Amino acid sequence: MIKHIHIVGINRHGGSLLARLLDNHPDVASYPLESGFPEDFKIYNFGDFLNGSPTYIPDFKDYKNNICEFLEIPEKKNKIIHEWGKEKSDPVGVRKNYLEKAFYQNVKTDFDYSKYISLIKKSNLEVKSVHEIYDAMHTAYFNSWDNGLHKGNLKFVVMQSSGGLFMKSFDKYFEEFKDSFILCPIRDIKTYIASEKTRLARIYFGSRRFQNPRVPNFLVKAFDVYDLETQIRTWLVALTRLVILQEKYGIDGKFIVYRYENLVNDTSNVMKSFCNKMNLKFDPILLKPTIGGLNWLGNSHTGKQTGINLSSYYKKVLREEEINLIRKKSSKLIEFLDSDKSTPINLSKIPKNILYDYDTQLEFSKNEKIWAIYSAFAFRGYRSSRVKKVGWIAIIAFLFSKFTYLVNIPRLIKLRLFPGLGKQNYT
């Protein structure tokens, strides 16, 4: 059986860095994109595919001898659309000369989707548990990506989900996936909000998820029609949830909480700590972030970069009054987190009176459905814009969006005429 390493958190918390550090280890296969468990629409039948929505582990009793149907994997790969306003990142994460992000413009790679589905179907009648179903999916995926070049020994597989913190039942995860682990990052609130503000500003200025042209930092800093109070609340709610989960599963078990900043600043010791916990042989490759064996070039918000860098760009995109409000709401929590350099970090030491809504969440945690609804509402509106009188920034946003459209026309035409050769600019 393959051991799972499931990296869970909330958006912009740096889980992708750990997934990339684990990439290329001889015993590990790491997905090149986020890959979590399905969302649970039985609790409420609406969802916006954002943080707070509950995910769940499917029941084997619902299995009908069809892994693709059970895991909602389309038997025919989704059509690639190169049309303005409709471009999407690849749900598989790999296609001909395309790998996850815009930075990898000269990569030679491919994914045999037909082989992927064929290998999955061969296992339809062999699986006897949810774990075996996912093992069949993982094996098929990594055998279909460049003919198995990136699968290693497949003793471990890494899945990373920026909404995974809201899994409905971690008990179910540990029951189904024996000898597997949950790793949870917690990131500094200022860099979290700075990254999320940048994301919202890019939507506002019409650049969406396109790498080029980038919205200048001074325009991101001037952007002020997002809900900062809600952004702060999401971080506080997530931290309290982590405290409650760690109190349940302990600090020395398979539920591991770590600080993103500690991973960046002390990569060797943090990765060795993970290896000791998971019985994974330490290898120097764990100190170098890669994707499919290639150098990882960072994320879509900080821009192209190499190696491991602790970004402090929040000062470039957050105004002084925004930083002051963040500190007012979280200064004691920031002080506690900054004082602890250990891995795992023991959040149970945080005084309960400085946590956000601890008593309510603790009570709700006794009921999966109630806690799931609470979490979903806690994140509602965190990507909403505030109604405000139109000013100069709205005019600039309109003009910038038109400029972005013009810049991307030649690229879109090239992608249509020469599939696999045009620059993949959608991140």
C-alpha cells in the first residue's frame, strides 16, 4: 500500500513549497498540482470551490466497480480552450510541453490521458478498499506522466490541497489510509493577506491569472475595494481550527503542524523532522524545490524565482493602515508563533483567550456538519469586493484590462495554431 502525505491548509499558506521539496525523492511521487479529496455537497448543495467548503473521504460501500465514476475522473480529457476569458489551468497539471505554470515555457513533457484511464479501468475489479482505489489512481497517473519518469519507487505519494484543512473527518482519513500523514502549514498573517490581496487586485485590473503583464505593486497597494476584515477573520478561524485538531490528534502523531517560515528559514532541520516522523530516508534532494525533477520557479504571485525564498513583499502591497489593522487583530498570536522555531509547532500552548472564537468552534467540532457549515460561512465573502464610489483606480483598472487583452492576443493565436508550442501564460 502507498503511504499518503496529504498537505492541507488554506489558500496562500505555502503548502506547494513542501510538495515541491518532496518532489524527486526516490521513494516519493508528488503531484505537480493541487490534488485533494472531493467536496461534500451533502451538507449544503451550494459551493463556490473556495476555502471553508468541506471535503470528505468517499465510502467504499458506494463503489460500483468503476474507479473513474467513483473519483469523478472524466474518461475523456477536457478540451483545452485558448480563448480570452475562458482559459483554465490544466486539471491534470501536465499536457504536451505544459507543466503547471507559465514559467515552464520550454519544458518537454507530456501526459498520456488515454493510458491513464486504461490503467485505472484495469484495476476496477481488483480494489477492495478506498485506499486501494486511490493507490490505483496514483499508480496510473504517474505511469502515464512521461512513462513513469517521475514516480520514483512510489512508496509515498504527495497530495496538496489549499482547502484540505476543512476535511470533514480526519478520523476517516487515518482509518482509510494506514501509515499515512497529514501535514499542516501555518503562515504569517501579513504575507497571507498580501498574497490574497495581490490575487484580488489582479482580477480587478483584468490580468486575472496571467503571468504577463503583471500588475505593478503600487497599483496593488492602492487597490482598496476588498474586505480586509474578512481576510483577517479567515486566518484567525483557520488557526483556531488547527489548535482544536492538534489538541485532538496530539503533537507527536501523524497530524503534523509546521510553520511555513520555519520551513523556509531552517529547511534542513524541518525536513529532517518530517523524515523522522514519516520514516522517510533523508536525502539532500529534499532541500531543493523541484517539479517533475526540474527546478521549481516559484508561484504565480511572487513571480519567477529560484530556490527557497522568504518573501517580505507584503510591505510593497499593503498600506500602513492595513498593516496596523492586521496587527491590532492578531499581534499576540503573531508574537507566539514568531517565538517558536520548533517542528512540529505546539499550538496547544496558545492561551485560549487570544484565539478567535475558540469555545464556539470547540463546541461545533463535536458535530461534523455544524462545524463544516460554520467554516464555510467564516470564509464567505473573503474574495468579495466592497461597493465604493468609482475613482481614478477604476479607470486605471479598465485601461489595464484592455492592455492585458491586447498583449495576450498573439499568444492565444499561436496556441491555437501550434498546440504545445505557444507560451502557456495562464498560471
